[in-house]
Amino acid sequence: MADGSSPLRDDSILPRSSPWAPFRHAIFVVMWVATVVANIGGWMYTAASGWLMTSLDPDPLTVSLVQVAASLPIFLIAMPAGALADIIDRRRFLIVVEIATTVISGVFAILIGVDLVTPEILLAFTFLIGALGALGAPAWQSITPQLVPREDLQAAIAANSVGFNVSRAIGPALGGAATAALGVVAPFWINVISNLGVIGALMGWHSPRQGTSHLPAERFRQAIRTGLRHARHNPHLRATLLRSVGFFVFASAYWALLPLIARDRIAAGPEVYGVLLGAIGAGAVVGAFALPWAKARFGADRLVAAGTLGTAAALVLFGLARDTVTALGASLLAGASWIAVLASLNVSAQVALPEWVRARGLALFMTVYFGAHTAGSALWGKVATLWGLPYAHFIAAAGALLTIPLTWRWHLQTGEGVDLTPSAHWPAPVVSREFAQDRGPVLVTVEYRIDPAKRVPFLMAIDSLCHERRRDGAYAWGVFEDAADPARFVETFLVDSWLEHLRQHERVTNADRLLQTEIRGFQVDGAPKVTHMIAAERD
């Protein structure tokens, strides 16, 4: 399946455009259609897998493990996959991943066709295919800015959400119908065939070259470490991640237990289960079209709170459902609520990230999303085993309601107006001779002379600089004052290597430049003095 805090603001970031604007660009249309078709096949596969497990082993915990096996790879693999997507060619990487996914899916379909699948084999292939999806997910998320111009990016993200949910509305229903009419193996073969279009679209696309850096690509382990450090010191992204945990742990309940609602509570077959999954997708499509109006009226934080309230109501209805009509109503409400929250969180993560770390930041968002989804699926399967399906849904609904006041302090989409484009205003370091790029660590000092009467506001301003330095690669930061001279202050930060410091020069954004200009406004005697010290080695 293809997946597609600072007061310094720039109102040109992500301007609004027509919802149809991205479809003026041919490559976006080709990719959009190909991924929608592939996702329809993927949702047919998902619905068929859940239903197949109810036939192999109807225990609630075992059935919920299908969702665990599908979600766990994202939690385990997304961050390394994001690092790869940031340091190698994303198009070629996606082609390899999609070809591998198609081959593995074909092998799985053969095993089902010859009746060799056990619960263990089903979970193993679900995990393996999920792992391949996890490898490609950050790259899929981060190529959207390469398909459309900057002014159409917001609309393109919304269009991808609509396409994903159109496939979610159609796929499960087709999967249920195909299973009932042609046998359980049919959706799995359709999934294999549907993925071929994505491979063709990727092979026909020539991705534009990103950036003008002449520095070598980051090393894999260093890239992961740098991405995690950036996320730790990015308040906009941190808030998004914390709100994500609060929602997805509890919303995962109906995803994990829906096959059992169809089979045990409603006493229906695979076609009804597919219709219920399709209704969730249909609700999400309707919700996606209402999102621009809802966002403008309520704002991101209230919209997520409303989506959480809707999810809690849907969970209650699922707990009460003993007939198809009630379950359908719950599914439609769940889908509309799901897209309101998921789209708001996804945009919040997108606008919090500069290009150089975009895939890693989105990978971390997906890690949290699927980690919470995985843990929640296992939790609610166990609760349903111990106390029954209705109580599992009621407890999850109560938990979802509690997250609204508990997470309200962390606001969403606060990075939407922050200008994260590279500023390139740092001059090249002055050196007496060439150094090996892996030499380090590097100690950078910035000496300020300020009016002692402005000591407190200066320290408050420079404290904000700590997060910028650490986001861009520093692993230690501090500011010191001269015991003998109250006007002299020295900022210091440490970077792993000379090469990593050169990368810092390329990562500084326009928002960072404005903050540094504000701090340098305290300087009373010329410009601050910058020095670069590198760990001494014997020649």
C-alpha cells in the first residue's frame, strides 16, 4: 500500500490555494491516481486479512494482533527509513521498496491459494509487508513538495488525504464482495496487481534535484541521531507528537476490534465487515471536504478536540451495536472524526519541519502514530478478551475524552507561519589550513559585549538560541559571563565534527536569522566575535 513557538512568522508560508490546484500538475495527477488504485488494493488486502484471521482463530486477542502486525513495523522501522529517505535518492528507493512489496505480496497470495496459511504465517507476512510499507512511508510523505509548487502544497496534502480515504471507502467494500464472490484469495491477488501502477508512475517520474549542497551525504547512524536531536528541540513537532499519543492509543480500539463486531455482535459475513470499513472511509472523505471550513472556523486545536469527541461517541456506538445500522452510523462518525484529527496532526508535523530533516521528522510522527496504534490494538484486544467487546469500547471512549483536557496545553500547527527556508547568511568559517571533514569535536564560541543593565533580557533572548543550535546539530550548548567583566558574555556550542558544523551553516533558516539579529541587537561594540576550535590531534 502506498502512503502517501517562535513569534517570528512569515505569512507567505503555505498560502491557501484552490483544492483543485494540485491537479493542474500532470505528475501529481499520475501519482495521485496510481496511489489511489494501489491503496484500494491495499485496503482490500487489509479487510481480507482481518476476516481471514477470524476464520483461522477467532480469539479477540489473536484477531487484534493482525492490526499489531501491520502497525508495529512503522514503530520499529520508520525512523531508520526516514534517515534513508533524507540521505539517498527517494525515487529510486521507493521503486525498490514497491517492487519488493509486490513480490512478497504475490508469494503470500500463492500460499493462501494452496491453503497453507496458518495464524502464524498470516501474522508473519502481515508484519513483513508492513515492514516494507514502513520503509517507504517517510519517502512517500516527503515527496509531495517535489510534485507541486510551494503555493499548492497545502492543497496537495489535503488532496492526498482525500485520495487515501476514497480508497479506504472503496477498498474494504470491494474486498468483502470479492471474498464472498471469488474466495478469500481474490483480494490478495488484486492487491498485487494494483501495486504495478505505482511502480510504473515512479519509473516515469524524474524527481527534481533538491538543494545545492556540495557536502557529502550524512552517514546513516549520524542521520538518525541528528534527526532525533532535532525533534527533541523542535517545540512545534514535540507538541504534535504528544497530542498524537493521546488520541491514537484510544482510537485504535475500533480498528482492532471491528472484525469481531461484524462477526460476533452483528453475526454478519465478510461483505458487511467490508462495508463497515468502507463506511469509515466514506465518513473520512466527507470530513476531508469539510476540513477547510472547519479549520477556518475552529482552528486546529478545537478541531482536534471535536474529532476526539466524535471518536468517543463512535466508540460508544460500537459498544452498543447489535445491528448493521448502528454499526454503520458509528463507522461514518468514526471516519469523519478520524480525518479531522489525523489531517490536523499531519499538517502540524509537516509545517514544523525544514526540508533537510523532513523525512526524519515525518518518520518520527509515524513512529508515534503507529506505536500508539500498535500498543492500543494489543491493549483493547486483551480488554475485550477479559471483559467483552462492549466494555473495551466504553473504556476506550472514556480514555479519549480524558485526553482533551490532559493534552490541551500543547498547541498544534504553531509552526505554520515560521519561515523554515534556508537563509545562507552564515559566512564560511575562516581557517588557517584544510581539516579532514571527520575531525572533531568542534567548539564554536560567540563573544558578546552588552550593556550590563540589559543582562536579564539578553539572557532570556539567547536562551531561545539554545534550541536552534541543538536542532541544527549541536550536542552541547551554554552561555557564560566573565566574572571580571560584567559586559562580556560567551556563547559556546559543541558539534560532532567539522563536516557537521559545515552542515549547520546550510541548515540555518530565515526564522533563525531573525532571532540571531534580535540577539545581536544587544551588542554594544562592533559585531560579536566568532571563533572555531577543533580538537587537537598530532600530525
